[in-house]
Amino acid sequence: MGLKLKINDTIVDAADVRIKKPDDSIVSASAVRYYDGTEWKDVSIEQEEPIDYTEYEVGGTGPAGGYIFYDAGEVTGDGWRMLEAAPEDIEINSQNTFVWSNVETEEIGGSAQNPGIGMGLENTLAIINQEGHEESAAQLTVDYATENLGSTFGDWFLPSEDELNEMYTTLHDLDPDPSIGGFADDSYWSSTEAGTTGARRQSFATGSDFASTKSSERRVRPARAF
């Protein structure tokens, strides 16, 4: 996944950031330098070690301590190959359920209506950047973090409709039981919007997938790509 920046509570791709100089010329963020009190230095981003995907498999434990539910077979153009479900549902209240968004009657549109594999993050960002947004299932996933083997992972998002279904079929709808990941036989939110007042959700009891009102409360299981 590409580097994300948070600017005035809005999350954006770093590659999209441009900076206006005093002479009104525009430069990319990659051209920014900082002064350490002695000299000007380039801003650098520490690169992570390449992931050895041979260490991971669908149904096994992922780098963040969750459960791998999808393998694209090769690294995608967005820089990931596998999808990992969080090790547990987000604990919110006694029922562990939350609304899709506090913005209940305004349609976000195409940027939040992607059902496909690999689209959960884009949907998530569209939800939390909607005008009037204050709280949502998507925001819960963005704020979520896990620690595993000395590293902290905070790159979670609300899975898209197809990602959530993949999570269900790969980790929960297993024969024989038990399922992997401790999912409840209850409904979970996806990040895929379904018009002005609805969003897609999936029952982990029956596997059925349909729209519910954004104001209804469902469980939340974050996902991440690596």
C-alpha cells in the first residue's frame, strides 16, 4: 500500500500531495527538505524489508497477528499480495456493534461503492472524508491497531463487499467447524455503500449479503493488505 498522509483529519495518498512555494510555483512533497539547525536535508522515508510471502498462507496467521483470507498469487500494482483479517472484532459496546456512518441520508457515490477485492481501503477513505462525517465503522478500523512480534500495525480498513465475503467463505464457512478467527454468527459491515441511505453487510450466520440502513448497527472486523 502506498504512503498515506493525514492533513486536517483528511487521509490522502502522499503521491497526490503538492506544495505551493512562496513564488507560487508548485512542487511535489518529495521535493521537501528540512533544516536541522546546521544544514538542509532531504526528507526520507524508511523502506520496509521485502515481505517473504512463502512464510504465509491462506488460513494462517498474518504479519499483524490476524488471519490471512486472500492471496492474489502475485504482488498487485498497489503493492500488496495478501489480505489479512484482524484477530478479533473491534470491541465497541456490550453488543460490539456500530453504525456504518453518522451521515445517514447523504450518498457518497462511486468512490465508496466499490465491491471488489482490493477496494476496501478506497471505500474506507471515502467514508471518513465525507462532509459531515464524525464517526463510522470505517473510522473504527482506521483507528485500530495491533501489535505482533514487536511491531505495531495501524494500516487497517473496513473490507469491501467482496473482501468481506472472502473473509466469510475462507475463514468462517468451513466444513468441518470450527471456523478460524472467532467470528460471531452475526452481521458484519462492509465498506461498500449501497445508495443514499444504505450499505452492504453480510450475515456470518447464513452467508447472505444485502443492504442495511447506514444507521443500523453491525459488527466490525478490520482488514489490511500486505
